[in-house]
Amino acid sequence: MNIFNVITLLGGLAMFLYGMRIMGDGLKESSSGTLKNALEKLTNTPVKAFLLGLGMTAIIQSSTATIVITSGLVGAGIISLHQSLGIVIGANVGTTVTGQIIRLLDLDSSGTSFLQFFKPSTLAPLALIVGIIIIMGWKSKGSGKIGQIVIGFGILFSGLLNMTDAVSTLTESGLIERLFSELGNNPLIGYTIGAAVAFVLQSSSATIGILQAFSTSGQLTFGGIYAVLVGIYLGDCVTTAIVCNIGAKPDAKRVGIINILYNLCKSFLILVTVTIIHRLGLLDGIWNSVIHSGGIANTNTIFNLACALALFPALNTFERLGHRFVKDEPAAAGKHDELLDALSPVFFSTPALAFGRCYDALLVMYEMARTNISRAFDVVADYDEKKAEQIVEDENYIDTMADRISNYLIQISAHITAPYHLEIMNHYYSAATEFERLSDHAMNICEIGTALRDRNMFFSNAALEELKVIRELIGTILDYCSEAFKKRNADAARHIEPLEEVVDDMVNSLKDNHLERLRTGACSIFTGTEYLNLLTEVERISDVCSNIGVATIARANPELKHQVHDYVSMLHSGRDEEFNTEYQGAHDKYFHLLRPEEKEPEKQA
């Protein structure tokens, strides 16, 4: 053995870990939408939760990712702590799939050309070739992620081959034989080594893969490695618990703690059972027998599946212990703080889940802004101090939400590469800004009502009647705006622009009417100024809604992405018959609602 063999071993380990990382990242990102839908539609059946956890972990190749995501969903209030327990146990079983893939090392292809394709020495270069062809030659949506997964698979097996080559040299020195014979004599050392390596590598699958690579030396036995396997379970879940605790709510932290408790019970159960069975002589046939990659994979699967079946009835006990170890915190002061708490870093590796939490917060933010607009009109028409105070309180909270959502989206940007994820991020970032502006305009209208109250002045009945009409028109626009954003409904969004044009017409008409009242002395200078300011705020609200509608249309029609100004100009120039028809109908409807003596202005083309 020399330093070059060690370098080869460590280089192979680096390739193996990197291959597992990029393959896992590709799987997580490409399946994040499916993962989101599956987890959010979880039923209360523990067995279904178990199967879901197993299946999802098998897909994304990481129990840590599944459990951390589950912790985030618990913290967001999307699923309960009780629902998460089945997922945790299923994830522990699902992570054994990686070992079953790596067992291809044991494949004997002698005399069969077909089986030769499935040996790592063939799969590795074949996967690399296919992956690079997909990345460079296949330009369809999602092809980059598919290529990344295949390339990762190839790198993983290339690293595995390098490790096995280095191990074969180490075998000649007798080092491996001495090492694992000592582990067989002292299970506690084996357990500690397994836990330490898994903790450092932050992956049970990777650690077991390394063990499988060492098995090619022919020096590993069941008695020498079973305790190492059990230690790996604990080392991996400690890392998971640490991640689950970062900025998390109590129930989210409990998910990580329960995972540790489950794995401690699993470790104790396996060690005690194996010891008893060995003392009875029932394992004499395999105890000192050589164990290869397939045997390690099978042992890992059997241990996890047997413990899952044995400990599944104790789910309620684990839940009670989780509550005992992690105490509840005082209730949050903000009425929507749980939505902001759900903007957790644990979702960064699965963008669909991260954007889902942003979407939930944005919906609430929009509804709060919309409610504030309605309250503000009420304050102008008939001042109510409680409503004015509520507007101020909600405006401050909306500002907080906008900052938190925007900062979260900026943090997400460092973790995404897919174009469609970038589009969502940009759309949501813009929406947060627009929704905050809606609330700002509501606040400005409220301040107009407060200024009138402070001077004990009022708008004339004619002005108030006009405001009722334009308020109804703004309400209709806000309805379409809500539908457009909630459901990404381009049809609803197309209704906004014609109505926005009617708002502009009506604001101009009402300004003329008010100037006439000022001329005749029907309104004072102060109320006249405040009325004109109010109309400006109304016009700006409709402009914000127009921005939201156009952004929705552009997202549904990517060809408009860089031609938004031209698209809006085309509509306003009268070159779109659908726009013209809706504009004319809305114009007739809302101007008819004005006072009978109101003379309608010339309608735009």
C-alpha cells in the first residue's frame, strides 16, 4: 500500500459522492412538483403515509431530503405531526433502494453479453455517454435535468469502480482484514465508526455504498459489518435533526427528534436481536462468511423493513415523546405568522414546495390589501376609527410580508437553474411588489378620510355618489385580478385592461365634474383637492391591477415576455376587436350608473 492507492481511493470516494449529489439534485428538482402534490394530498392513514415516504425517498434517493421537507410541511401547517410519522418510517426504508442499485457490483456476466451491459464497468461509461448526448443534443423542456440524472449515475459508478480498484490493492496489505476482524470482535467500535462516517458524509446511502465497495475485497463478514450498518442509521438521522431545527416551529423540530428516537430504537432492537440469535447459534452459518455488495444491500433492507413493521404500532408513543422533548412556544403575535414561518430554507432543494409556500403567503397578502382598499373607501364615505386603525395595522403587516417573501425568493434564486422555476420566481417577486403597492394606495385613501375627519369636512353627496360607481368598477377589476393570480387564469386577466381604460375615462370625467362643483362653490378648496387626490389613488390601483393582469398573460404566453409594452399599446390603439367590444360594454354600463344628468364623454376607439 502507498500514498497513491490512498489518493485513488479518496478520488473514487469524491466521484461517488459527487455523482450521488448531482443525481439526487436532478431527481429532486425534476420530481418536486409530484412531491408537492403527493405530500399535500396526504391522508390521515399511517400506512399510506408510510408508503408515500418509502416511494418518495426511493425516487429522490435521499431520506434526509424527504424528512426535512416533511418537517417543513409540518411547520407550515400543511400536514400534522401525526401524519408525518408514517412518512419518517417509510423514508428510512426507502433509502435502502440505493444500496440495491449498487449491488450490481455483484453481477456475474461471464458468458452472457446481455448481462455485461448491467455491470458497473459498462454502465458507468454508457450513462456518461447517454447523459452528455441528452444535455448537448436534446433541447426539450426538462432535458437538462434528465441529462444531469444520467450523468450523475455514470459518475457515481465511475467513483465506485475507482474505489474498488483501490480496495483491491489495500486487500493485499492485509489492512482491511485486520480492520474488519477487529470490528467483528467489538460491535461498539463498529457502531461508532458507522455513525461517525454517516454523520460526516451526511448520507446513509453513500456510507453504505462505500461499505459495499469495500466488500469487493472479499474480507468483509456479516459479523464484522452488521454493527457498522446499525451505526450508520444513527449518524444520518442526527444530521437530519439538525437541519430540521434551523428556524423551525416546535412541531417541525419534533419531526427531527422523532427520527432520532426511531433510529435509536431501531439500533437497540437490531443489536439485541442479532446478539440473541447469534448466542443461540442460529447465525453460525453466515457470521464469519464473506458478505458481498448484494448481501449488504439485503441486510440493510431486511433490518429497516423488519424494524418498520415492529415499531409501526408505536407511532403514538413516538409522538408523545416528541412533545416531551420539544416544548410548545408562546403563540405568535401576528395573525398570519404561520405563513411566514413556512418560508423555510428546508424547501430550497425542492423549488415547487418553496414556491408553494410563497404562493400561499401572496394570496393572503393580496386579500389583505384588497380588504384594506374596501375599508379605505368606507372610511372616506363614513369615518370609522376602528377601520382606520385596522388599515394601519394590516398595512404594516403587509409590508413585513412583502419583505419576507421578497427576501425568501432572493434566497431561492441561488438554488434554482430551471427556466420555468426562474419564471415563477420573477412572477412572484413582481407580485409581492404590486400587492404591497395596492396596500399603499389603500393607506393613502384612508389618510384622505382621516384628513377630512380632522377638519370636520365632507365630500358632497354628488361626489359620494360618483365614488360609489367608481368603487364598484374597481371592485370588479380586483375580482378579475384575484382570479388571474390565484388560478394563473389568462382569460380573467384579459378582462382587466379594458376596465382599466374605463377607469381612466371615468377619472377624467369625475375630475371635470368636480372642477365644475368647485367653480360653482358646491365644494370647498380643501375637499376639492382631497377628492382629486383620491381619484389619483383610484387610477393607480387600476394601474397596479393592469400590471398584474399583463404579467399573468405574459406568463401564459411566453412569446409576449419581452413585448409587453407593444402588446398593451396594440390593445389601446383599437386593433383588438375583443378588447374594443369589452371596453365599449363596460364604458356604457358604468357611465350609465353615474347621475342621470351626467353627460357621457366621447368613447375611445
